[in-house]
Amino acid sequence: MSLDLSIMVSEKIQAMTESATIKMAQKGRDLAAKGVKVISLSLGEPDFDTPDYIKEAATEGLQKGYTKYTPVPGLNELRKAIVSKFQRENNLAYTENQIVVSNGAKQSIANVCISVINPGDEVIIFAPFWVSYMEIVKFAGGIPIVISGGIDQDFKVTAEQVSDAITPKTKLIMFSSPCNPTGSLFTKDELEAIANVIKQHNNIVVLSDEIYEHINFLGEHTSIAQFEGMQDITAVVNGFSKGYSMTGWRLGYMAAPQWLSSACTKVQGQITSGATSFGQYAAAIALNGDQTDRIEMVKEFKKRRDLVLGLLSDIPGVKVNRPEGAFYVFPDISYYFGKTDGVNVINNADEFCEIMLAEAHVGAVSGSAFGDDNCFRISYAASEEDLTTAIASLKRVLGKFN
């Protein structure tokens, strides 16, 4: 018996695009395996270790017997800590039953999309966007409707753009602030204007991805859920990966109106059940404990941002905004499209990143994966030495193109 491999994999999976960040990181590892010194600036992962008090809490949790299944939406003590966090930091009042803890914020996003999207529903996505938004929406049966804010708009869409994009088929609006990949941060006034547009329509849900909330260089974070009437239609997604440098712990969470949190719990109960028990125990202590390590990490990221912006400003033709959060810059390199070094031609951001990996030995991610073909993403979650060396290499290689 033989298998027709062209039909064995489902059409949904065949249509799914591989994560560009993971793909680029693997290309960098493959080149490094050949003995090439590669500086990877492609993954969105803090290079700081998880604070000791959180690691010690996980060990304590193991010793206390937190080794069994948890309730699907999360340990009661963690959900209590999350409720307190929202009240303390965001002035948002939730009950524990409105909180769902998941295996990373990515699962929280997937839970929401699966819970609300019917086939053919339109989902408005602000671009530039995180790479997985599009694929999760399509997997859930939705139709992505992308609206873009270019570098001249600080990579932020306007309330007018949102209004123009809404149709009777619109079911969900999703975005991140601070944004991955741009680091841009929506102001209170900008979010309020968008909220006022959304409230003019019925049956639209908002997914506000706030995973980078704590990596904020302005010191003030605004959630769209804070505006009158918005908490009842908004799923606020957050987690521990970025702000607490806990990427490998796979712990995210969401807060939502009861009907939506119940639906997400139902979805999660059939796919993964609860997240790791002793990790959740430690996460509760992370939220309630001393925040000094987190605050110091943010100070270091701000220093690196300023370093990277200064270095990039010395490369002719490269345009960059001034991000106020996350740990990314998203330079516009369209100036180099059509230029050649005599061997290679840069026609787009994809080719730019391939050439930079091959010639400068720097791994970065093309903006095409994030909805902007003119740009590429640099993660400055790396040492100052690596950042300085990497951008000097980019400058050297680009200097050959004219």
C-alpha cells in the first residue's frame, strides 16, 4: 500500500506558513553549525535569566507537591494574583473566573480566536503585526483584514482606518501594544479614539495583546479595556515570557468577559488542559514579589535601544522610528531595493535578510512576515557587544551596495 502524501496532510496545515522568526533562527543555527560566527537578532526572547526568586519559587512548589493537574483555567492562587495585578496596575476589576491561564500567551490568542471566529468572519489586524496572528486567524476560519500604519505614522493605525475597515462581517479586532515587531506604543488618546469607533458597532470583540506591557520606556501603560464599555468586549492577553524573562516556562493568561473566558476554558480543556502546576505556583509569586529585577531589565533594554538607534543612524538610507516599548527596532531599508554589490541584488526585505545572514553573518527577520515588506526586525535582546558588532557588519555589507 502506498500513500498519496499530497493529500495526507490537511489543507489547513498545507496552507499554514511556518513562523518566520523560528525559521530565521534555525537558518542562523545551521550556518553556525558550519563554523561561522553568527549573531542572531531574530528571536523575541530576553537574554536575561529568570530572576532567582522565581526559580526558587518553582523549586518550592515542587517540594510542596505542585506536581499534579491544575484546574483548566489555572491555579486559584495564580488567578487571584492576576486579578490583583489587573486592579493594581491597570485599574481593571475582574473575578477569578474571568481569568484563564494558558501554555503561553500564544495559546491564549488561539483560544480567543477559536472561541469567537466562525468561517467567513472578518478579523481586523493592525499591521505591522506579530507573525502568528494571521495564521491563527486563518486556522480558525477567519478572513484577515489588514490595515497598516507605516513608519511615518510611527507604525500605528488611526481610528479613521479602523472605522473604514469595519464591515457587517467584522467579528474581531486584534493588535499588540507595545507592538511586536515595531516597539510602538499606542497612547491613551489614540486608544480612546479607536475604542470610540468600535463602540459604535455591535458584536465586535477586541483582542488586546499586552505581553510587552512591562517593557515600556514611558512608564505608563494603557489598555483599551480601561475605557468605558470596552472591558465587556475585550480579551486582554498577557503573560510572563517577556516582562519576567520566563519564555521557556510557557505561561500566559487572559482576562475577558465571563462568556468568553468560559469558552476559552472549554477550548483549552480539550487541547492542553492546564499549564504546568509548579510553574503556575512560581508565577503567582512573580506577580506578588519584589519587582526590582524586572525594572532593572527594562532599564537595560532602554540603554540598548538608544545604542541601536544611534548605530543605525550612521547607516545611509536606513530609516527608523523611536520605539517606546518591547525590545525591537523595525528599520525601513527600502532605500536599498534594486541596489547591487556586483553579485547580489536586494529586491525586497526577504532578500535583504538572506544576504545579511550570508554576508554579514547577522540573523534578523524580514518585515514581510509582519506585514511590512519595506522593513526588517532587529531584536536587541542581546549584549551591547553583539549589537555593536552586528550593526557594524550590516553597515559594512550595505556599504558595498549602490
